[in-house]
Amino acid sequence: MANSIEPIVMPKWGLAMTEGMVNTWSVDEGAQVNAGDEICEIETSKLANMFECPVSGPLRRRVAPEGEMLPVGALIAVVAEPSVSDDEIDGFVTEFQENFVPEETDEDGPEPETVSVDGKKIVYLKLGDSDADPVLMLHGFGADMNGWLFNQGALSEDAPVYAMDLPGHGKSEKDVGEASIASLAATVERFLETVSLKNVHLVGHSLGAGVALQVAANAVASVKSITLISPVGFGTEINSEFLEGYITAKRQKHLKPVLEQLVSDKSLISSDMMDDVFKFKRIDGVVDGLKKLIETNFTNGSQAVSLRSHLDDIDGSITVIWGKDDEIIPVSHSENLPDKVDLHTLDNSGHVPQMEKATQVNQIIKTAIGG
């Protein structure tokens, strides 16, 4: 990067994000930063998250002041070597801002699609049009395809990536059927057939990771690799207070401490995120479906199904990612996995490392799928 200036701009997290605000800077001007370092906290209309620097070098200029809302793509900082003069940086910042035009809302951009799977409505979003083998992402309990908003776009640079709303979640059918991991896996298998996905890389989080592992073990679909993030099925303990609190909380002051258990950095839980949970739970059939999932799979603080033995039956590559600060499913469940498993335990990360450590997780997944 000698004698060059690297701009750092407001990121776009998810299709709906149009602007963001730097809440706090974590590094001072002049500090050396490396790609992947957390340099500031950015808040959007949906959530707050730590922003990981995309480049390495001295952080010469913090352009975005704290507390100011800026459009996606706006200049927030500049990285440059000491050989670059302050006057050159001043000129770069001035020219960038004079020529910057915020992106227009892409009304013709990708939209979720709907298919019928065994008579049930299943909603999914596809990003990316390359000829590479496809990726299917399966979210966790109480979440939806938006749980991958930090990941799907980045991964779609190398492969077509599908994010699916499991039954009982998002905009898919609210009837969860038997509500077992086996029945959810069967729905995913039918989905793969319906959408004609072959040689697929499965990426699952929590409950969705258990489903992904079951699909791979069934060997009905041609699965090339699986990446399991904070998976169920590797031990007995699970945080039942979180599960029950997610369902029963009716006010923000009750829901906030529940959702804070998902993350290592509690400040990442925003009021808009809580509002989205309340809106979701008000949809007819949602609470009943979530209760059935708990009754079937997680009773009295214990996981009903063990999936660990399936790891020995899978021929494709297996990657496991776990946050060391996971308060929902303990990271100790990652101990004593077969040698064939590529295990990554991440510092300063809770149950949702794909959100807290998105850059790191995305790179691990790209490596797993050969990207």
C-alpha cells in the first residue's frame, strides 16, 4: 500500500440498509490497524455492530464524527502510510466527498421468492449468479433469513447463496409439523429438490446447524460441505431461560436482557431489533410454533437429540465455529470433536459469531467452500 490512500466507507449490511451512524470510535488517529480489527461501532435502523476494518495500515484520518448519520458508501476514515502527507489526505477527502453520490434505492434488486414444499409455503432469498456450487444458509431458533445479513452478500461474491426461512419462522409457513430436527431436515431436503440445488454447501446456525447436519447425514441431497455455527446436538445443556424469555417477554425491558444473552457485546442489541421480535411474535401461529419447537427439542434445559455421532458418517468437509462467550449453548460442546472437523472458537463472541465477528466468519466459510 506504499504511497497509496485507502478509503474506508460506510458498509452496507443487508439489502435494506441505506445509512448508518458511527456510535463510537475504538481506535485513535495514527494507530496501526489490521484487516479484521474492530475500529468503530456502527448503528443502523435495525441493529448496532462493530465494524471490522477491511484494510491494514495506519489510520490517518477519522472522517465520520460520532453521532452523525451517513449514507452507505460515505467516507468514514482513511488509511495511508506515513509517507503520504497530510495535504495529500486532505485533498483525497475533499475530492471523495465532492464526487460522492449516495446510491439510489435499487427497487429492482433481489427480492425473496416463495415456493411450495410439501404443500407448505417456504420463502427464501437468493444472492449471486456465479456458476460455483450453491450455498444454503439455515438460521436458528426465533430468527429468519435476515440473521445472515452480514454474511450472505459477502459470500455471494463467490457463489450463489440461498438463505431460507425455516417453517415457523420469517415469512415461511408457520406450521412446524412434528417440529423435530428430523422433520425440519426433511423440509430442507424437499426444498433442495424443488429449487434444483445440487452439490450444495450447507451453513447453519444453532437449530439450523442441527438441521444442516441431519440433512448431510441423511445423504439424500448431494452435500459438499457443512459449516456449523454454535450448533445444537453436540451436548445436553441449553439455556432454557433464553428460550422461554424469548417467547414470554412482552415489553422491551423484559426482552432486552433476553436478547443480550445472544452476544458478547451487550451494546449491540438495539431497540429496532427488539421491535422486530415483537412484530414477529404477533403473527398468528408464531408463538405456538416456537413453543412446539421447544417442547420437541429442548425440554427442562436439555437438548433432546444428540447429533454428534453424525459427524463420523459425513464424507464432505466439516467446519464448526463457536463463540467462546456463548451463553445459549456452551462452547465446551465443541470439545473432543473428531479430527476431521475444522474447529474455530472465536474470542469476544457469543452465540451469534456470524454477526459479531462477520468478517472472520465469512473468511472461514469461504475457505470451507473453497472460495
